[in-house]
Amino acid sequence: MALLLINGFSMPQKYVQTLWANTQIKLSRLLTSEISGPKDFDSKRQANDYVRRLFVKYNDIMKKLDEIYETLIHPQKRLILRILLDGIVGRLVELKQEMIKFDSCEYTYFEDLALDQNKTLVEIIKQR
């Protein structure tokens, strides 16, 4: 089994491949659900909740892609992954701007989402 040494830690290649496959599936499902998702909401609160959930999902995908990016050695694969990461970061910025419009505030609170998903706030919005 091939091991990659990244930041002093060994990471099996099979783990990276599995993480990459699972992340691709999650991203594909997220994009499909966002395209076919609801366009009209009954209230501003529902729209804000939808955008916050999207933000959390894209943030999770970004963290996984960043982990994969750090393990890759192949320059062409790194370039493709970098382009994908840049696109996701751009989408996160768009979603953050939407949240600011809804809240009229630069701070967004994710406590209710953390409770719904049985996670801590650190797990939901942890940045690398």
C-alpha cells in the first residue's frame, strides 16, 4: 500500500481515493439539489435557513477537497483541484453575501444547524 507523507503524517492512497470519490458524489448531489431546489420561499427566514445550509455543505466539501489537495503530488491533478477549490470558495463568498443581505449583519449564527446535525460549531465551520 502506497503511503504519502504530508506534514509528517502518512496517508494511505486508498483513503485519498475514497475521500475524493465520496467528495465528488457529495458535490454532484449538492449542485443537482441546488439547481432543482426551491426558488420561492414563504418567508425571509426560510430563504436564510436554505442559504445557511448550503454554506455549511459547501464548507464541508471545501475542507475535504483541501485535504485531498494537500496530499496530491501530480501537478496536473493539483491544478484541476485548485480550480475546483477556487470555484467552491467563490460560491462560499456568494452565499456569505446572501446571508449578510438576509441578516443585515456580517455575523451569521449556526447554532440551530449544529443542533439539527448533532455537531458542534467547531465541526460545522472549522476552517483549516
